[in-house]
Amino acid sequence: MQVEGNPKRSHASPWREAADLLRFSLEAGALSGAIVMVAWVLSATG
């Protein structure tokens, strides 16, 4: 059973890893963008 499930798992793993990596990079980009915006607003008002 393990031998049967392994190829399937390795076949779907790259797609799942790519999706997780893409989502993580998007979240990180949005987070850094929000931080930059907050810092810019604070420096502009300060």
C-alpha cells in the first residue's frame, strides 16, 4: 500500500509545494507592502 501511495504522493507534491510557496510569497509580499505603506504614512504625517 505504501509503495502504491508513494508515486501518487510524489506526483502531486510538486504542485502542492508550488501552490504553498506561491501563496506564502504572496502573503509575504502583501505583508511587506503593508509595512512599507504604514511606515510611509507615519513618516509623511510625522
